[in-house]
Amino acid sequence: MKMTGAQMAVEALALEGVRCVFGIPGGAVLPLYDALREAPFSHILVRHEQAAAHAADGYARASGEPGVCICTSGPGFTNILTGLATAHFDSVPMVAITGQVATALLGTDAFQEADTFGDSLSHVKHCFLVRSPDDIPSVIRSAFEIAASGRPGPVVVELPVDIQRSGGEYIRPERVLFARHRARNEENGSRMAKAARLLETAERPVILAGGGVIAGGAAQQLLRLAERLQSPVATTLMGKGAFPESHALSLGMAGMHGTPAANLALSEADVILGVGTRFSDRTTGKAAEFAKNAAVIHIDIDDAEIDKIVRCAVPLVGEAGAILAGLAETLTERETSEWAAATQKMKGDYPLADPDETDFLPSAIFGTLQQRLGNHWTAAVDVGQHQMWAALFWKAHYPRTFLTTGGLGTMGYALPAAMGASLAHGKTPVLCFAGDGGFMMNVQELETCARYQIPVKIFILNNDSLGMVRQLQDFYCNGRYFAVNPSSTCHFPTIARGFGVHARTCSALDELDDALDNLLHTPGPGLLDCRIPKEELVLPMVPAGAALKDFVYRVKERV
């Protein structure tokens, strides 16, 4: 079939089952955008390339399918780079198609030329520079294979503009060019037996579930193993939703702002089963103090993570679901567990919030929202204090329903990610939790939501402050605040209405029910500006350099 390179790219995307792409046109992708007019999938025109990448990221996290974004060369590509790095840190499958100057101009500092391959090298799984239109079918198929296989991640396909214009014959590869990764670990058999013995004889086992449980579709296997073992389960930030947080065995999130129960249980455990977690610094606290008295079993698809931060007694490299299922089959079922009861007492000893709170505080706001909305909503969460409040007080019960940036911590993520998540499920309403600082970083996507009537329901926890940095200055700079209290004249409802989005302000708990009714019953996007106290802190908090057990709980302490 004779086609231009641009038509080949569109055909290849369609054959991969792509349903939606996000992007902005430009000179170096002009032929591609001309071909997109006939595409069988939709194109969402965003207002900034970074938002295109975050929207593709949200689409991927919500659906489990690779998200796709498109940008032009030069600044178009450099604008998506933060989104690529965000996805790479969190192992999110994405394919980014970027334009490039004509092949004869490569390396000449031509107008809007950027070194796409060199600039992206440390932020993606792979980057292809297409040199012939005949290569496009195999390159795009390979890009999707690489993005989704093994440990997922973003892949870049660089299409020079002359290659897009050139003609050729479309021949779809008959074979898989990059066989899906299968972790090679011939010793897993004997190691599984050792892991099973450790778990069966453990008196204080704890499971630490990370984002790999969700990426690997292993939530059901995790639940079965935890119940069979009667082991409490803590999650990382990226693992929220891997284990239902309403379950009696759930300890909630562990780490710097983790629950006391999760952090104490990990500190007192004699066996820790880490699944799909890279034991990041935000999860372990002082690494030398983490699991000092515990044997660690580490399950991960990526053998590069084994022993990288925490030394493990038993490494199990491979698909989380298969390994968890194998362990569950091997283990004898426990009927009761004194240890599980002890961790339940920890939760009672260190409640996260006052259930009778009537002030307009984050704990009460999230409690009211959860009571009203139930457990099936998907939430995209930005970065800052509100992110940690959401991680503590918004309970995730299902995989792929709590979307946030963990590794890179990218402010401005939530709004475009919520757009992508909504479109991944046929414009299902999605929640967006943001702070006033991060929300301003991609505020322009309100217009995209309005134009396409994407039903993103936005809650801004507005303390008129860059709250997380302000909190750190409170703890580590003796309250010497600088560049964190903007005293902004910004009025979010006015801005939102200017973009065509329904919006209002809420500043008291007794106003929230009516505001929620209004927001949820209004079609399309909506925004609620929640004015909260500037002085409110995210607690618990493990101070920098401290062990998990040495958290600040209620009373603010200088460090």
C-alpha cells in the first residue's frame, strides 16, 4: 500500500489500537497533522506540550495502555521532556512522536532543531530517529512493544519532516521485532522456596506494595497472599490502590509522610516482602536504619532495582502476579495473626484525623468528599502538601484510581493527567486535586477541558502559599519564609469562568455539601476553590535523615 511517511505513522498508530492522542501542531509535524485529519482515532489539541505529555501519562496510568503524545521539533520537544521524565521515573508506558528538521539539516543548528536523541537519553527507555519512510511501520510497532514490555516507560519516535513527506509502501511487520521482556531468573525456583519459608516462620511480616503491583496487574494476587498470610500491607505513594485501603490489613502509605502504623510496622517487622517497589528515599527514610532487623524479600520486574538501595535476603525477579500467586499456593493459610492485631492497635493509637473535625481542614475536606463520592472515582493528584493530604486521607480501593507523580514530583501534573484519565474511560468524570501553586503551572488546560467538555472536577486546596516549601522552611529555616507566600491577587473562580469552566469558592465545611452538589450536577468541567489555613502542616512527617520510626506526629517540632 503506497503512502506518505505521515500516513504510515497514522496507520501504524491505528493498528496499535490507539484511541486518542494529545498534541500541538507545528512546522516540523505539518505533514503528520495533515494525515491526522483522516485518522480513525481522536486528536486532543492541548495548550502546552508539557500538558500533552502529562495527559498521555494520565491516559496510560488510568487505562494500562500506552498513552500517545505528538509535538513539533525544537521547543515542542523540549516542552514535553519534563512529561517524559515524569513517566520514566514512574514506569508509565508512553509513545511520543516528535517532529524534526529535514535529514539534510540535522546537526546544522537549523530553525527549531533540537538534539532529541541526546536530550531524551536519560529520560526514556528508547529513542528512534527514523531515516526512511519504509522504517516507520516497524519503528512504531517496536516503540509500543518497548513502552509496554518489562518495566514500562516512555519511548520517543523522531520523524524528520522530509521523511513524513516521502512516499513508500506500507508493510506491517509480521513478526514481533522486540520480544516482550521476560525476566530471566533460573534460580527463582529455589528462591521461592526460601521466601516461602521466611514468610511462614515470620512473626511480624509486612508487605510493602509499590507501583509495580499496579503496572503488573497483580492486585488480586497481592490480596490473596496477604489474606492467606494474615500480613499487614503498607503501600508506597505509587502503590496506592494496589491494596484496598478499607481492608483490615491495610496500613496505608509508608514513608516520609506515611501513616504511623505503616512506618512503625515496617520498623518492627522481622520479614518485609517488597513487591514492585524501588525502596526510594521517600519510602525508606534513613536507608541504613530501614529493615535493620528484618529479612527482605524483593520482587521486581527490573533486576537493576535488586540491592540498589536495600539489601535483600531473597531476590525474586519477574512478573509480580506470577510470583505472588506462586507464593500464595505454597504458603499454609493462617487463621489469625497477633501481629495483624498489634498493627491494628497502632492505627488506633495514632489516628490520622479527628472524625469530629468541623474546621475547614484537609482531613475534614477529604473525609467529606469520600463520604459523598464513594470509592470508585479516579483521582489525579498534583505535587505539594495537598498531595500528601490526599495520600493520607483519600482512600484508594482499586488499582489505577490514584494517579500522581512520585519520582520526579512534577508540579502542574494533575490537571492534564486528569484529562487523559477521563478520556481513557470515555469521558468518565475524574477528580483533580491540586494546590494553588502547582495548579498555576498548567492552568491553561482549563480551556482544553471546556472546549472538549472533559468532565474533570477540580478541587484546589488553596492556602495562598507554596505550602510544602513553606513547611520545610518552617522546620529547617526556623520559620524564615522566603518566596513562598505570594499574597496572590489570583481569583481562581474568575479565571476558570474566563476559560468557560463553572467555578465557585468554598471556605467552610458546612458549605461543602451544597458546593459539591453544584459541582457534580454541572455537566463538563468544574472547579471548587477550597480556602484552607496557610499554617496547616502535613503531619506525620519523618524529618530528613531520620529513621521511619522517628516521625513527628502531632506537635510541630523544630529540627
